[in-house]
Amino acid sequence: MDIYRKFTEALRALGVHGGVIVAFSGGADSTCLLSLFCTAAARGDFPYPLAAAHLNHGLRGAEAARDARFCAEFCRARGIPCFCETADVAALAKSTHRGIEETARSARYAFFDRLLAENAAYTAVATAHNKNDLCETMLFHLSRGTGLDGLCSIPARRESIVRPLLDVRRDEILAYLAAAGQDYVTDSTNLSALYSRNHIRHAVLPALTAVAPQAVDSMARTAKLLRADADYLDAEARRIYPTIVKGGALNTEKAQNIHRALLSRVLRMLYNESCGTVPGCTHIDALCDKILAGCRDFRLSLPGAAAAASHGHLRFSAAECGVQDFSLPLRPNVPVTLPWGETLLLTRGEMPEGFPDVPAAVFAAAAFDGDIVVRSRRDGDTIRYFGITHKAKRVIADAKLTPPEKVRLFFLAAGDTVLYIRALATADAAFYRGGDAMRLYIKSEENKGDAAGV
């Protein structure tokens, strides 16, 4: 089956019956996707409005500007509207206390959502995730520990996001572009071996296909089967949810009578409803153990929340989880697990396996030559930045952190000198201005989405 036929069949299966905005980075995958849409429009197979959307994250300088120009020129030559914008992701990450990778993804999807809201002619956004992306994400989740949902990998549709190329391999995409003589741009960060996802793409998956040539197709087929199972379990969990959850509380006695696979899903639903976040599978497993063992009264601390059972009723609360006092040594290349479950790793350059591709912070290495600790705030803490000494208590107050954010707050300090307050401030002495760098990575058990780039 040729790539065009796969594409048009996917559109029908996805129920795309309206205008589409193609998420267009200018890379091979998105260039192929937009080209296929153009061909379908020319042949009458896609009789709806078509546009492209390109967001420059402001992270790659001249290379990113080059990509934006390519996208604009590609669309101009074909008479396609192209929504091009630039976002200061680095500044946004700092202001929202999140990592670069997560912030970039959120910025993209906020951009897409706004375009759909402002342009009634378009009903969906199409992204160019393909069969290889699906397999890479599956392996990535598997390596970090995951449940059924993680093994399902990338869904073909999620609300207004559609992915018509999930049944197309990357080699088919490249062959299609070569046959058409179509250029595309390459993001240099996608080639770097420093990123774990790239290592899976360029080393792990090729090694696997060398042993099993049909591995990509087989894994994609497995993900499809698992997705069907997950959809059924989700539907069953939604059906029984009102029978065991009343007034925001789970009846633990009734919950003992349902299968663990359903109980875990009910707990995730209740957690999300109560706290607005998605818990990690380790914490859900611990709760299932307690409930299925017949425990009526217990309390468990979770990342950014707490679970409390009393007289056979379990509730989640973000506000109940208090800030803990702690102090732990932080040495280069030695992972440290914080009281709420996140793991920190300080390294001079090498990309650690199992951690997010993008560091949470980059520092001047010289500031970390001595003994460094990661700890909670202490009375009297100050941090000097922009040439001014600030009280740490005031820095935190001005940030207006939510209770879950306060719980996860940590300080990096050398003796009494504070070098860094998580996502809020970096001391002048630790501020990176070039040269030898020290990078801080943060790993959480929470599943933040389908994939880093999704």
C-alpha cells in the first residue's frame, strides 16, 4: 500500500470532515504530511480548508529562524495560509516553574488550540507523528517503567488532534520526499546523541530491526491491540466510577470487590478530579495494595498531594501534603531521590539515560566545585542575583506558588550560600555565562503526555 493511500484511509478512519491546520516544523515528517494534504486537496480527496501552523520556540537562534522561513516559503508557493509565531519558551518555563521540554509542548498545543478557537473554518490540527515515533515512544515508556496506557504509545486521535501518518514508517516518508524532489529542514537537536530519545531513534530501534526486520510494524500492531484493551478498561472504569465514588471519596470496601486493573483507573480518575494532575503508576500501585489488603485507615504522601483513608473512605487532597524538611548531599553523576519521589542528577555534560532530554537548569560549573546539598528552605536563607541580595522567603512569596509547587520546592546550596531555588532564582555566582557547565536534570514518575514532542 502506498503512502498516499495510507494517508487518505487514515483521514477517513479518523473522521476528518472539516478544515485542518497542519503542525508544520519544516522537518521531513511534517513536510511530508503537508505535501500529502496538498495532493489530496488537488485531487479532490480533501475538499476542506487547509492551513499550516509553525511555532518558533526561540531556543535555536538562526537555525530556528531558517526553519520559519522555509515553512513560510513552502506555504506561500502553494497558496496555503501559514500561521507563524514565536514564543519565548525559556522565559515562559521560568515564569511557570516547569522544564523547557514540557513548556515547549504546552506552548505548541496552546498555540494550536487558540488557532482553532479563532478560526472557525478549521476543526482539527494534524501532527506528523509516524509509525517509528510510535515505536520509539513505546520503547521510551517501557524503559522508564509504564503500564498499559504507556505501552499503547501515541493515540491516532485525541480530541482535536489527529495523526494521519501513524501507519506510515519513516523510511516511507523519506522515500516519498526523495521521489518528489521535496526539500525539508533538519533540527540539529534531533541528531544529538545526548538526548535519550534520539539514542532510541538512532541506535536502539535500528539495532532491534537488525535482529527483527519487521519490528516497527510488529510493535505498532501490538500498540493497536493494547489500545483496544485500554479503551475497554477505561470504559468499564467510567461505568463503575459512580458506584464506588461519592462526594469525592472512594468507598474502599466496595473497591475491594473490583479487579485491580479497574481499581487503578478509578483511582487515577479520582486523583485527577481532586488534584488536577496525573499520578505516577508507582503511587497508584501502592494505593491499590492498601485497598485490596483491606486497609480502612491509612495515609500516603504523593507528589504534590496526599491520600487519606478514614473509616473506609479515601480522599485525595493537594492541600493536605505539607512541606518536608530535608538535606541531602548532591554529587556529580549521583542520582538523589527527593522526599516526594522526584530524582535529581547533576552532571557536567553527558546526557543521563532515563531523564528528560532537556535539563531543568544550567549553571557555571565553578560554583559547584565544593560540597553541594539539595535541601528545603531554612529560616534566614538569602540568594544574591542581579547584584542584589534577596530574602528567599520573599522570592517564594512573590512567585505565588500553589501548594503542590511549594511541596516540590528545593534549594541547592554550598554551605550557607544558596546557589539555586527551583525554577525561581539562580545566584549570580552560579549563573551560566559560557564555558564549563553543570546541568541539573529532574526525573518524575508522572506521565506528562504521549511523548516529549507530541
